[in-house]
Amino acid sequence: MELKQNIKIAVDAIVFGYADNKLNVLLIKQKFGELKNQWALVGGFVKDNETLIDAVNRELQEETGIKVNYLEQLFTFGDNVNRDPRFRVVSVAYFALVNSTKLVLQADSDAEDAKWFSINELPKLAFDHKEILKTAQRRLQSKLSYQPIGFDLLPKEFLFSELENLYCTILERKIDRRNFRKKILSFGIVEETEKFGNKIKGRPAKLYRFNKQKYNKLVKDGFLFEINFA
């Protein structure tokens, strides 16, 4: 049987950041083509001689000027054969968590602009990128409910209240803060420092830091992390 196939493979990156108690996502403005000036996730086509992960890292560098330490494969999008108006495209999506306050964006390649947007204040997105982003958001919420992964979004040293607010923001629910604090500290993955945060009102609070070595050991050994909601 003769096989007729003309499918292109692409990658998309959902990069989450966190600032001012808002969960943000990195978007680029299209520079060329039918979707010129529309906002979209970072991404592009995979070259014949590169792996998927190399492709997504290249697109991040070319379109936004950033590098990320870790990308997790999310899902493959291709059931909608008309998801790209130009031709049939199957996209493999990855997501990442970064401290956005430490990154300098520089749009290049086929990106007119690169910018952080609150996930609650998004522009109209090209292709099926709204669906991809929603899928990534649900994955992030799911992982946070059983595995503490939000530390990549925070500074190296942070107030414990900032960690609590991060979880409330991502999960879009109020958590039992007393239970959350007790559980996090019991695992030893967050350590109190001798430094204090800026005093806003009342007594200045201690800063904390993430113990990645302890966390990696717990992940390897296996542990259960569940959040109680208020």
C-alpha cells in the first residue's frame, strides 16, 4: 500500500514564571506569515537532524533569548488536523518553571516581541495554543498537589508566606496554611536562614531556602505530598 504523508513536526514551550502574586506565561508575537502580529507560545518546526528537546531549546534561544534548566514533556497535539492553517502539523509540547525576575527577554528570529503575560490576562492566542496552555496549567496544578515543584518559580531565598501565596495562586484555591507549613518543614526540603525579609508591617520575617539535595533524595525514595485546602 502506498503511504501518502506530508506531516510536519513542531515543538511548543509553555514557560511559566511568577511575579507579584501572579502566574505568568511567556509569549511571543509572530513576525511573519498569515498569523503575523498574533501572540503565541514559543515554538517552531523540528529540523531533520535534531532531537525534540534540542529543537525546543533552540526555539527558546532564538525567539526569546533565554535558556531554561529543565523542560518536561507535556503532551502531543495533532488530533485537530486543521490546527495550523498552513499545513498538517503535529506539535510536541513541553513546559518549564523559571524565576522570571532573573531572565532578560530578547525577541529574535521570527518573533517580533517576547513578553510575560498573566494567565488571567491573556491576549488572543494563535493556533490551538489556548488549549495547550490550559493543558499545561492543569498539569502544573496536579503536580503541585502531590509534589512540591514550585520552588523554581521563587528567588533563591524567600519568605515562607511567598511560598504559600505561590501555591494559592497556582492552585486557584486557599490552602490550610498551618498544615501546609507544618508539612513542608517536616520534609526538610525548606530551610530557615539567618536572614530577614524587608519589613512591611510588624516584625520582619525570616527568609527560607530550598534544599534541593534533600528534595532529590525524597523523590528518589518516594514520598507523598498532599495539600489540605481551607
